[in-house]
Amino acid sequence: MADGRKSHAEPREWYSVAVSTVRLWTVFAILVVLTVVGFVAFHRLQAENQEAEAARLISRGDQLLAQVASRAVTDDWRAGHREAATLLDDARGAYAEERWPDAYQSANEAVGRIEGLLGIGDGGGEIRFVYVHGGVEFRRGERGAWKRARKHDSLDAGDWVKTATDGTAQIALSDNSLYTLRQNTMVQLGGLRGRNGTGGGGGKETTEVVFGWVELNTAQRESRVSTPRSQAKVDRNTEALVAYDANAERSRFAAYEGQLEVSSDDGESRVVSANEQVVQDGDGLSEAQPLPTRPRLSGPADHFEIDLESQDRLQLAWDPVDDARRYKLQVSSNRQFATTIIDDERRRTEATVGIRGEGNFYWQVAAVDRSGIQGRWSAPRAFRVVSLRGIRQLVDEEPPPLDIDKVDAFGSLALIEGTTEPGATVSVNQQPVTVGLNGRFSTTLDLRSLLDAAGLSVDEASLPLEFIATDASGNETVVTRSLALEAY
């Protein structure tokens, strides 16, 4: 009996262990399935949130852009709203192609730029970040802890900001002045200087460049910027550069537009006019030196589109600059050139770049003279690389469709939306328009440039617009519209 009981007990113990094991594996499998389902659901929800947020930001950007246009009475404002409009174009193109993260990023940057122009935003402070890329940190006063900077974070006079080797930041003041901090830069922010000469935004008036490279675009008030041994009073409506090399103890002050006055600790003073620079080496200041002329890019045209299936190289060209010994060339996937794909020097006025993949890219050129002085970067241009594989097989001898859905004027801007054939290009009065891979386009154009190109004045009742769509086979469709200028 004892042996019999033992022989019956063994299988029951084996059977009990097997059931427990199966149960454990079943629970584990369920957890794995739930994890996978949760992961997929999370990313789907994240994509849906990005889609909704991108749509919200594009809509808000359109509304704010109309406000900027109605107040764009200076070149700084006009340049600001043109740049924001281009970013919104990029956002709409990405949205039409269902690239939600890209659409969100471009729209968010556009809204930040416009809010900087209007002096509004979530930060609510007098000074705030309107663009942050890569490693950027700030701290409050002398003893605060360093914090990672985010777009719309508000700042006060006396705060410190620094960028890393991959960092770029733009800081807007309430008078719409814009400071751009390039890589490896540290500054202590100053407040505004009012029309009566008193400081604003705190007890500190002067922004100190401890080291690095800062580009300034002042608006309706002057700014004061210093390096360890020199100070500069930057006039209003001035585009300038202040840089300090801490190792060489050398400062550089350049004016691209407008004027600034530089003084050193030993009492020397220099006036720097447009397209000039002054260098502080030791305690002395150099005489004002002319900068090389800003290069003009000659090809390809802005917004040039490349078919990756038929072209793997692109030639970039620019006009020669007098007295230039060499040229600096930068290509980036970032409109602010926060990071560069190509950063090179060459003596010729052209360069051939290899095409590796799809995307939007930007390029710019600066001239360097025989003394090693670098001039202002050219106005950047964009080119787009797309793959039209399969699209060309659908193209026949039929001209592409071209539907114009909206032509409206907002202040000094024209808002245009429409649809054409996938792979086609569109121009409005010979100005190229970015077209999504699905054929949808939406753009904001400057009415002044359209009027100038047509040889018309602002007193005209309407502006004729000619839309041209060209498909991959070269077939064209032309549509004309008339834009009423009552609100302009």
C-alpha cells in the first residue's frame, strides 16, 4: 500500500508543477502582449497628439501672423514675419505629408518667432527664449542653479545663459530686439534701455558677453553689450555681431546694418558703420575696417526641388566678391544653422554636394578677405530632396490639375492655398511655392514684393496673380486670380 501511494503521488506532484509552470508562462505571455499593445497604443496616441497640436499651432500661427502683418512698419518686422511665414509653410507641407513631428516643430518655432515680435508668450516675462536647439542652459542671478532652457522660458536682467558645442538660442526682448547666441557662448543678460536713457527690466542695463558669439537685431531701442575690456552702444534698427575669444582676449564688433559705437577701458572710442568692424586686442581698438561684401547666391533658385531617383549631386554657386580670397560654405538641415552637414572653405565660387537622402536643406556663403576678415553670411536658400519613384510612371501628357482654394490678404501678406498633382511644382508670379508630396500647398507671400515685381503701387485696387503648375513631364497649367487690396 505504501509503495502504491508513493507511485500515485509522483505523477500528481509532476502534474502540479506542470500546471504552475504553464500558468506562469501564460501570465508572462499576457504581460508581453499587454506591453506590446500598450506600447503601440502609446505611440499611436502620441502621434495623434502631435497631429492635433501641430494643427492647433498652425492655426494659431496664421492668426498671429495677421497681427504681425498689420504692425509690420519696419524692416525688422517685415523680415520677422516673412521668416515666420516661411516656417508656417514648412509646417503645412509636413502636415500635408503626415510628418507630424516635423509639422509640430516648424509650427512651434513659427509661433515662437511671432510671439517674440508681438512681445507675448507663455513666459510672460520681459525677456524670453523664442528658439532653443541643443544644449542651452540658464540660471537666475549669480547663485542660481543651472537649468535646461526651453522655448518660452522667461528671463530677467542679470540672468546667465550659456550654450554648448551643439547649442543655439534666440532671446527676444519686449521691444522685439533679438539676440542669437551661437555655439559655445555665455552671456549675462542686461535689461532694456528706455528712450529717456533709463534702464528697464532690472538694475542691469548691459548684456555681457563672457565668451562666444552673439548676433543682435535691435528694434526701436538701443542696446548695450560689453566684453571684458570693451563696451558697445548698439543703435536701434541695427543688425550687428559681438564676439569674444577668451583664450586670445580678443573682441570683435561688427555692424551689418545700422551703426554701433565701441569704447575700450582705456578711453578709446570708435564708430562702426554698416558693413564695418572694429577689433579690440589688449586695451586698444583698431580703426574701423570694411567687411567683405555679402555674397549673392546665384544657383539653384530658392526652394529648388531635386528628384533623388534621377539626381545624386547638386551644384551650388554664388557671385564672386571683390577682394575675397576664399569663401565659407555651410549646409544644414536646420534653418538657424544650429548644426551643419557641411562647414567648409573654398576658393572657387561653386561647390558640388552629394545627395544622400530626402529632406529640406539650407545653405549660405560668407566671403573672407586677404586679411582673414569674414563678412556677413548671405541670405540663406533652401532646397528640397524628394523621391518621385512611381510618381513619374503616373505622369502622361495631360497638364496637371491646379485648384486655388484660397487667396486672401492680411495686412501686407497674401495667404494662398491650393492643390495640384503630386510631384508638380507651383509658382505664384514667378515666386516658387513649397508643394507637399500629396500635391497640397499653402503659403504666405509678401504683398510688397509681389507689387514691386508686377510694377504696381499700393494704390491699386487689385493685384493680378498668375499660378503655374508644372508636372514631372514638363506639362503646365496656368490659372489667374485677382487679389483685392482693400485691406492692404
